[in-house]
Amino acid sequence: MPPRRLSRYQFAYATQDADGDLMLYGDEPYRFKEFADNREHVVRDGDSLMTLAGQYFSPLPRACGLWWIIADFQPDPVHDPTVVLEAGRVLIIPSIRTLTEEIFSERRRRAG
């Protein structure tokens, strides 16, 4: 089954090794870039990557599942999404435009 639209594996490809194991390969994660429409979010107690994704990306389907975009987009990426976010930490949130025109763009897929 191919990865769903807006999946972090949307542009990945698979290859089978000699043992028949399927190996998934993908592009380098989309890292932080300075855009005029980036937003800053100051973490409050109880915030998680999933709740923030749901809050900021709500117009998109399965918005909470896009937590990995926020994790990867930080100047200092969040490598473990299970770690409790420290209150007061400033996270950079990419805009919906950045998601649709940059991260999930056809141009990026062809470049990969």
C-alpha cells in the first residue's frame, strides 16, 4: 500500500533486499527555513507536538498526525516526540502555505 497523502513517507520509495525485507528510503527531512509566515509558539504545560499540529494545521486532514513537521522544522530538531516539551520553549511553526507549497510540493518530490 502506498503512503497516504500528507504522510512523512509520501515521497519515499521502497526496495527489497536479498532476504526479501522491504527497506523504505526517503528524502532528508524538511528542516527549518526562515519564512515570513512562520509562527512562534511558546510551549505551555500540557502542549505536545500532536496537540500543536492539531491546533495549527487543523484545516488539513489528520492534522494531529503532522506532528513530525513541527519536530523536524525546528532549528534544533526534536528527535524524540515522546519527550515532554518544556514549558517556555519557543517552537517555530511553519504555515499551511509552507506545508502545501514547500514540504509536500511536487517540485520537492521531483528533486528528491
